[in-house]
Amino acid sequence: MTIRRMAALAAAFTTLTFGQVALAQDAPTEIKIATEGAYAPWNFTTADGKLDGLEIELANDLCARMKVKCTIVAQDWDGLIPSLTVGKFDVIMASMFITPKRLETIDFTQPYAVDPSGFAIGKDSELGKLGVSAEKFKLEDEASALAAIDKLKPMLKGKVVGVQAATTNLDFLKKYFADTVEIREYKTTEQHDLDLAAGRIDALFAQQTALAATLAKPEFADYTIAGPGFVGGVFGLGTGAGLRKEDTKLKDMLNAAIDSAIADGTIKRISEKWVGTDVTPVK
């Protein structure tokens, strides 16, 4: 092969390669968003099979701001990240916390919500008698957080606590309460709700807003959210939209849309509608 021919081929390859990169970074006009569809009130499936909830309404709002056509689909929790990475959909909006472990595999937008996790337990239990507390402990503030955790341990000793598998809530229980409670894992929150109602477990550990939605049902009249909430640490930076690392243009678009929804109070309005409190991240 002549030097001239080699140079021509190299130039053609370079042009093709950079053309592909440029194409990959073009602003998308249509995307597919996945949610679990089983974590009310954040995301759930209605009786007629439609997806609804805080994240569904927010996803549609963000898509309108980006001027992008969006399709929202349901995906089992444990298949969300693997399905994203192989291109089954483009974005995850499923109350997924931004954590270092997940960032090894996928990328995230900035947080669009910060929601503490805590316990729901029988009102007649020692912890249940304390009732809900407005206190929120950052796990990075180790001394204060560990003091709060140590205070809860005697009240939870020997209890069977339900938690959704493959979540930061499970990570928290394993790290701080493995020597105190029996941890029982469930594929979905609906499954652990059923076991709580049936008396097969003593308590739940989840995001406080999700617990509030569960306990609002008549069958949970004897249960209450009790103790403080916990954020940071194993819970990461808050709840964000997951996406593939290479989709940098889409990430920029989503971040701009989230900024706008925070600035004009949309996230505050939507969260107060669905979960009864403002989960807007502090900028």
C-alpha cells in the first residue's frame, strides 16, 4: 500500500470516527424513560395499567422543557441498570439514589429530590410510641448519626424488618442494624407491605414519603413512622435520573430542565401534591 493511499484511508477513518462521535452527541428528539411502577407515590401502576406518580408527572414536565418526545415504560427494579446499559431505554427515573457504587456503572443528573429514609413500626412498640420525628441525620456527621442509631437499637432489638432488595435502604440496614434486627429482603415494596399487613414482619425501612403513602391505607392503621430520618452516606447525594455515561448531551439537557423546575417551584409543587412535603434539593 502506498503512503498516499494509507494517508487517504487514515483521513477517511478520522472523518468517519469524529462524525460518529458528533452524531452520538446530537441533541435527542425522542427518548424512553424507565420507572419501576411499584413504588407509590413516587411511581406506580394504576388499576387500568397506566403509570402515575411524582416521577411520572416530573418526567413529563422535564420532557416538555427539553422539547423532547418521551415514552415512559415500567421495568422491574433489579433490571433497571442492566437494561439501561444495553440500550433498552435511555433514562431511569425510579426513586434511585445517586451513590458511588452506581456511578461506577452509569451516570446521573443532579438530584431532583432528597427524601430521608426511616422506619415504620407498630404504634404499640417501644419505638412506635415515640412517633415520627422531624430530625434528619446526615450519615457524614458520624458522631451525631451513630448516636441516633444507637438510641434506636434497643427499641428495634429482635424485630423482623422488611426492606426492598438491591437498594440503599438495604445497605443501610446491613451496615448499621445487622446485629440488632432480622433483615428480610423483598423484590418489591408491594410485597413487604403485604407481609407487614399480614403480621409476618414487624417493621419496614424505606423512604419516609413512601412509608407515609403505605401507612395511609386502612390496613396499616396500627402502624406509624417512628424515629428520625437518615440522609447522605450510603444514601448518596439524593435521587437523580440515571443515564448512560456516554449520553453527555442528554445529561446536560436534563440538568438544565431540572434547574428550571427547581427555580420556578415546579418540583416543590409536584412533590407537595404527591408526598405532602417539599423534597426539592437545596442548591
